[in-house]
Amino acid sequence: MNAFTKLMGTAALGFALGAVALPAMAETPANMLVIANRIDDITTLDPAQSFEFAGSDVLRNIYGRLVNFDPMDLDAGYQPDLAESWTVSEDGRTITFTMRDGVKFHSGNPVRAEDVAFSFKRVVTLNKTPSFILTQFGFTPENMDETITVSGNTVSITTDKEYATSFVLNCLTATIGGIVDEVTVMANEVDGDLGNTWLKTNSAGSGAYTLASWKPKESVTLTANSDFYLGEPAMKRVIVRHVQESATQRLMLERGDIDVARNLNPSDVEGIRSAEGVEVLEEMRGRLMYISMNQKHPELSKPEVRQALKYLIDYEGMQNSFLKGAYVTHQNFLPRTYLGAVDENPFSMDVEKAKALLAEAGVDGLELTVGVREAQERLEIGQSLQNTFAQAGITLNLEVGTGKQVLSKYRARELDIYLGAWGPDYPDPHTNAGTFAYNPDNSDEAQATGLLAWRNSWDTGKLTGMSAAAVVEGDRSKREAMYHDIQATFRDTSPFAVMFQKIEPAGINEDVEGLNLGGAITAVSYWTVTK
């Protein structure tokens, strides 16, 4: 029995089948991959609208993109996919993509530059939740015919200003970058919806799989595309079954009813490690666990107090006890595997140092309230913080509520401290730099609730300019170094204590080879799997 480790992206949530005894089943067929996962967060399978974890897993395997990630070498970054190459204009604003010849949609229609333009314009027109990933480049319904253009087998996009090419291309690897078959989609348009209703439960892609069925809160079934340009997948069918309970997933895996269990708690992971015929795959997700300190609070706004609290967190103790196997210490706003990510973790539990910093700030005794979502791991982190803060004379009260309740107060700048998680929206460093370290208008009137810095009433000072400069830097190595510098300043001065990065363990049948669940960028793929 082996355990092996890779680096990974984000998980999904779920519906309960209950940990009841299941009837014995034969092993899964050699050409079929069966996965247990929590998939009740899926609301649609239209790539222009889907913004949920489990939906992204499905769509990654259905739709090609102009650029994509090689599932066998995620560290290499974006690679050519439906576009075989691209060029950048002298002013850095226009990227022209040359389409790969001979690629077909599942319908048999050729993948054309016109389909790319249609797909992007469709995103802008529909203006669904994830559309900001494209519209942040200045595309609007009014200008998209001039900024998204086709010439022969090339398609060009022109942004409102010069951005780092890597930033634009990373965004195009997101789910919303999936290219749809214009002819098929428009044949299923209803009342001007650009096929949005039809694509909720159907597919029109060119990827390794086509959607056979989606039964909400029950299952998703994919069928292999025999004409996939990278070769027909070995797994002719992929079935993702909705199973809520970790114990049930483990039982199904050990009995051979499924090949992969995606949502295992630490105790079931440890049980699988010693079981016959199964293995543990651990991958690093992009989700971060952090606390933040409201800068409207007169004491928390003192630099020494902010630093003191960072030395009152028992990172190692939590990592090695109730978070074991689920999170690893990480004190930077860019997750591991992202461009510009760093491994420096300068803070550790040091009560005496914290006391000295508090004394330097003139603070002797302090009572604070932390907002905590009613979830087991967050409550346990909150209780740990209560215990360690108390050692330096700080009373920490837990204000527990639903995610909506706690987030509402956080976004209204009403909490002393917030304990929560943050996951990237797209696989580029700006997705986190642009919210943790960027805040051009710190006034209450700005209502920039999407920026974590604003939620904490934190004027980021020079970091806003540094973040704005990094997102337009065209040299990849220089851009990477800029994010190193931003995070070094952020660690030292910010009112954030980033604590942990999520690890997702999956149990797999030992016969399964080539499974890659996608790294922190969430590029899950099934077409590389063999048995």
C-alpha cells in the first residue's frame, strides 16, 4: 500500500445518502471510472454561468479552451489547447490566437475562431456571476464587436489597457474560458437566452468527454469523445455519484463499488492507509484559512498589536492535531503552486514575544470578538485562538453564526476579527493580490466589499500600487519577483494572519493510474486515467 502526494485545487459540498449498509457490487469495469463526490452545489453546466467547485470538475473535461493546463505537468503553467499559438501586439493590449486545425466539437462541427468570439461575447452578454473574469479586461456589450474580432483562423482580443500576458492567459484557463459550439448552442436558443437554459443540462464542447446526464444531487455521467484531438480517453465512461458521508465513501471504496472517494475526513483517510487494494492521494488546494483584524478598532490598528496576535496562533499545534491531514501551515496570500508563491512562514507560537509587543503598544488586557461560521474546523480553530490569546491577557469571544450571517457583518466592517477561508477565483496571482493587498479607496462610501483589505478598513498604502504594477508586468520572472516582494511586506504589516492552506485527501483504487485532481488551480482531468 503506497501513499503519494501531489499539489491541488478546491473540493465540492453535499447531500446525504447516510452511512447505511450498501448492497455488495462487483468491481467497476476496466473502462469506467466511478467517483464518489459531494456534487449538490452544481446549479448549471453552462460554462458561462457555472461557478461551483463540482461543476468546474465536470466542465474541465467537456470544454476545450484557447489555453489550458497539462494535467501531467501543472507546474508548466498554461499551454496551447484550441489555440496552437498566439502573438501580442507592441502596445501589449491585443493578443491574437491562431486556432489549431482539425479539432471538432462533439457535434462534428469544426472548432472555429468564430466559436471563440461567440463564446466570449456570450459571457459578456449573459453577465452571469463569473463574467467578471473576462469583463475585468474592459469588455462590454457595447464594445465587444470591436474588442473581440475574427480574421480567418485567428481570433483577437483587445483589452482596455496593457496587462501582463500571463494574467490574461491564466484567466482564459478558468471554467468561463470554455469554448462552446455556436451552431449547436444557437439551434437551442429560447427567447434570446443564447442557449443558457439548454446548456444547463446539455453540452456543446470539444473536450475529452460529453455530458450524458446530470441528475441533481444524484449523479453526473460523462461519455468519452472518440474524436478528442489528444486521443480517445481510456475511460469510456465517467460516473460521479453524489455521496455525502465520508464513512459511506470509504465503505464503497473498500468494497470496490467506486474507484475514487473525494470527501474523506482524517479518520477515514487513516483507515484507508492501512486497507488492502486502496491508496491515498493528497493534493494541495488553493483555499486558505485566515484571520483578519478590523483597522477601525483602536487597538488592532496598532502595528505591534497586529504582530502580537500573529505570534499568539498555535499553527503547529493545530496542524498536527484536529487539522492533521486537512490543512498545512501557510502564511502567505498566494497558495503554493501559484506564480509568485513563497514558502516563508516566519510566525510561530511565542507568548513572550507577543506580550512584549503588546506592552510596546501600551496594551494591558484586551477583549475582542471574532466572527466564526458554524463549521467544526472553524469552531475548533476559534477555540484554539481563545486559549492561546488568553495566555497574553486577551479575552476572545466567539460570535458564531451561519456563513451568511458572519459574512454580512464582515462585509459591513462590524467584526473585530473575522475567521474564515478564501479560495482563488482563477489561476493567476492577481486573484488574491487584488483582494488581500489592493484597496484604492478605503472610505466607507466605496463599499468595495469584494476586497478583503476594504472589509478590514485597511489602507494598504504602497501595496495597492505594487499590486497594480504586478498585474501589468509583461516579464513573467519579474512579475513573479514582484509578488514575492508584495507578500513580504504584507506578512510584516498587514492586519491578516494567513494560517493554513487546504489539503484534500482522496482515496483511490490501487489499479487507477494517471488520476490528477488538479492542483491549487483546480484543473481536474479524467482523460489521463487508466486502470
